[in-house]
Amino acid sequence: MMGKPIVLHLGDAIKYNHDFYNVEFLSRFEVVRAQVETRAEFIDALRNKRCASLAEIAREFALLY
């Protein structure tokens, strides 16, 4: 069985629509946070596939359904 698609969460923690995020979104996706401090480190991590096999990159405001 395949796992859930992985979403890389950038930016601040979720501020709105907690019910949707905690119930619907997390039931469909595995959410990981970038473990980098700078934009250059982030780009390097993407190029070298250190951010897992991503299906999506989302910032907090993108989840305001």
C-alpha cells in the first residue's frame, strides 16, 4: 500500500480553518516542515532531494479553502 502524498509546509503554523486542516487535510496528506534556515539551504535541499518526495509545497495561506 502506498503512503499519503507528502506536502512540504512552509511559513507559519496554520492560523485558520483548523477543523479542515486537522481532519480533512491531514487524513489525505503527510505534512512535513522544512528543516532549513535560509532560502539557499532550501533550494539546495530540493535539488538534492533532502525534502522527501514531495507532491505539493504549501504555505499557510494556501490552505484557506
